[in-house]
Amino acid sequence: MKRREFLQAGTSVVLSVAAGYTAELADRKPRVGLIGCGWYGKCDLFRLIQVAPVEVVSLCDVDRQMLAEAAEQVAQRQVSKKKPRTYSDYRLMLKEKDLDIVLIATPDHWHALPMIAAVEAGADVFVQKPISVDVIEGQAMVAAARKHQRVVQVGTQRRSTPHLVEARNTIVREGKLGKVGLVEVYCYYHMRARENPPDTAPPAYLDYEMWTGPAPLRPYNQLVHPRGWRAFMEYGNGIMGDMCIHMLDMVRWMMDLGWPKRVASTGGILVEKGRKANIPDTQTATFDFGDLTMVWQHRTWGHANDPKYPWGATLYGDKGTLKVSVYGYDFIPLDKGQPVHRDVVYELDQYPEDKTEKELERHVAPAIRHHMQDFLRAIASRGRPVADIEQGYISTASCILANNALQLGRTLTWDAQKQSVVDDKEANELLRRSYRQPWRHPEPETT
């Protein structure tokens, strides 16, 4: 078969499986619940509504205003026009045990416990990245998915971004790069909070105790909610866990890479001092995969190295170079071959609601839709999705190891079989964060 025919055939198979799934459940729409009704929770949920005949029956959030707004929007978007039930505690929502699919888009420190509880309740799960804030959480999440035989897709949707799928299939897999020995991944967005508002009492509509959950209880600050929690290491893993995971995971998928053998990192708060934000404003990390080195760099200050690629990856081969981002890709052959450029396709005519949806990253919407379709295909076949929980765990844990290497000031050697750092007791102690009472840290149970 010619390459184009092969790609078209592969696409047809995926679409036919998804179509079969939707046809099979036409008489009983899958019942969906969302935990975390903020920015990305609604982005994910509305893309699912666009591609499948689901019924959103439950929403959960600790912010009453956010929850009420989401319920109104869901009633407008779904075919039935029914307003979903609302909950302030995910445990009460899952106690009903009447959900086929649960989406989780909480702050990072609230990913592990709801995901494990959801699969225990019999649901298949779409959980946002990074899957966890420590390594042991991730191990427990993988173990729970396998024990309860649930499909769990992680929101690393670069694996479903159409132009990146094309780059993987037609550039990387066809050997046009030759031998790739170095990959640079990077983010130069000025995304670290610079404000210093005073601490205050939390707003009456926010259950701040429940919002904090197992994380350390900091004095409330308006920077934290909504969305600003990414500026604090108590709730996530900094820009390493927010942005590096996407690009590191994308490259692992493109090149069929597993675990890094060694991880090192340097950096810190080097420029933007005197701010409440406590995540590094500058960080470099090296992931040693044996015969390939991947280097991450982020700066929340200064210019991007390439203004056209402020967040992306550059794969260097002995036959050519491939630059990729959420907006497109460029292949530059080393010889006199023909360069290739692609831009993201927005699909605005097919999905006109994308044009007016508040805060939607329109260039990412097609990737989320394709990711949801892959999720549905895996549910229908009871197989593994493209961003299976184990792949999300590897990418998440690799970024956490980079942060731990920065904290310890030394290179960490990872034993993928034993799931531990080699000959480093202090580093292995960092694989588990302390949980605030009465929350209990999950353990990786065996099947």
C-alpha cells in the first residue's frame, strides 16, 4: 500500500470502531461524571460531548460558583438539555456507582485519590496529566486500573494531535531523521505568577479545606484558585510537571522510548525572586535513555530561542531535524531533500461552538476530540488507549525524578524493574509525599 492509502486505512479503522461504539450504545448513552469543573475540566467534557452521544449526569467541584456555572453550560451543550446532579465531594458522587465514564480535571494534588476511587466504582477514567504529584501515587493508580480492569486515558493529547501523528508516521517512523541522538524539549512561556497579593480568608463559595485535601494547608491566597495553584509546589510539580510532561511524553511516543536510565537537573528561582510563587523560574533537566539524550529547558523570563517554537521539541538526526509544537511542525532534511511544513487544523467549520467557547485553546480542541475518540475505542474493545495510565505514569514519574534530582543536587539512576532509585535511600524517600490528615496515601496493591 502507498503511504497515504495506509494512513487513510488506519484512520478509517479507528473511526469505524468509534462509530460502532456509539451505535452500540445508542439505546443507552454512557453516563458521564466530571470531577473538577474549572477551565480544563469543561474543555475535556465539551469535546467528549462533541464526539459521542453521552449523558452527563454528575458534576463535582468544591467551588459552588464554578459548579453551578458548569451545570448550566452542560445543560445547554448536551442533547437532552438535562442539568446534571451536583456534588461538592467526589466520594458522594462515586458512591452512586452509576457512572460509565469519569473525567478528572482537578488540581494535580487531587488526581490520585479520585482516579482510584472511580475505577473501584466501576468507571473508565480520563485523568488529566500529570497523573500524580509523587511516584508512589502513580504506581498505585496503575495498579488500581489493572486490578479493576478499567480503561484509563491520560490527558497527554499530543499523542492524538493530528499533525503530530502525521509527523510521527511520515517523518520519524519512515527514518527520514536517520539516527536521532539528541532531542531538545523546552518551554519559554512567561507563565509563572508574578503578583504578590496578601493572604486572606477564602471566599464563602469555596470549601478551601476540601480543596487542599491531602496537600499541606497554606494560608489562602487569591493566586491559588482558580488555576494559579500551578505556581506552588505544594499542589503540583512546577513547570516540569505541567509543560515538560507533554513534550517528554510526545517524544517517548514518537520514538518508542520507555524509562530514562538516569535523570539530572539544575536550576531554581534565579531571576524572578521575591514572589509568592515557589516553582523554579529556570530549570534544565537531562534524561538519559542510553543511546539518546533528551534535554529539557524552561525559562519564565527572556526570549524564546525560536519565537516560532516557544513550547515544543526539536529532534536532531544525522539525516535531518524535526521541530514540533502544538501549532505545527517543520522537517528540515540535511541534504537537498524537500522541507516539510504543517500547521494545526482548527476544525472550526465542523465544530462551530469552538469559535465562542470561553477560554478554549482552539488549536488544541481537535487533539482533545481525537483523544476522546481513542478513549472510546479502547472502552469498546477493552484494550489500552494511546495514552494508557502506565504511559502517563512513566512520563509523570520521569518529570518528578527531575525535580527530585534538582532538590538533591545529584544525578539519579532509575531501576525500571524495581521501580526505585539505585543505591539512594534519600532519593527513594522522595518518591512519596506526606499526606495531610485524615487523608491516607494510596498504596500500589497487587492484583
